[in-house]
Amino acid sequence: MLASDHAPHPRAAKDLPFPLAPSGVPGLQSTMPLMLARVARGDLGLSVLLQTACDRPARLLGQPMGRLSVGHRANVLVVDFRARTRLRGERLRSPCGWTPFEGAEVVFPTEHWRDGERIVEDGEYVGRPHGRVVRPEFAPGAVRTTTAS
């Protein structure tokens, strides 16, 4: 299965000495574009990416998604493999503003449909949030404090 870490720690927190620095990197928004670029270069088969990123995780979790099939949720990405660009941390939606993959070649989906509703159009998010805050200290606008011991 393809999985990513998403730990959008501020640069200052990552610059702490190793034992004090939080683990992880911001990866949620960059994982699929990085893998799509590998498909575009011919380093990775599209079927392998679809199996590892979509089908296998859905099967493991027992969810009716991950593939185009009757009875499955309509989640679709539209991708133009000719539209390659370079990853820039400041352009990502992560609040930390950096990525360890700065400058890497990526292919961003141009459209994303979730449950039949368009949520990305021309590469921009146009959907409405569906999640819920489970840790209030990480809610948008929350004041975060870190303590090192």
C-alpha cells in the first residue's frame, strides 16, 4: 500500500536538535503528485499506483471505493500527465509552508471528484470540508504551544 506521513511541523520545530525535534514531514498534498510524476516518467506503472494508493487500502478497510465499479463510491482524479511542474512548499496548503521534496517534479490532478461532487477544478480546491476536528489544539486558528523536556 502507498501511504504518506503528514506532520506539518513549522520549520523552527524541525530545526531543533534531533532528540527534541518532532518526527514526520508534511506529505499529504505531495504524495500523489510525486507518484503521478513517476508514472509520467515511466518509472512506475499506472496500474501499480492505482492498486497501492486506491484499491488495496479500500479493500483492507472494507470500503466500497478504490476502483471504478458498480456499487462503489465515485471518487475520480483527472490527470494531465503532460502538465508537469516543480513542487514548491509555499504553494502547498499545509500551514508549515515547506516540503522536504522542494523542487521535485510533480503532476497535480486537474480535477478531483468525491462521491460524484467536484472538489478540485483547474487544480484548485472548490469543495467544502467534510472532516471533523478531533484534536481542538490542531483546529484552524488554534494557538499551538510546544514544550521540550
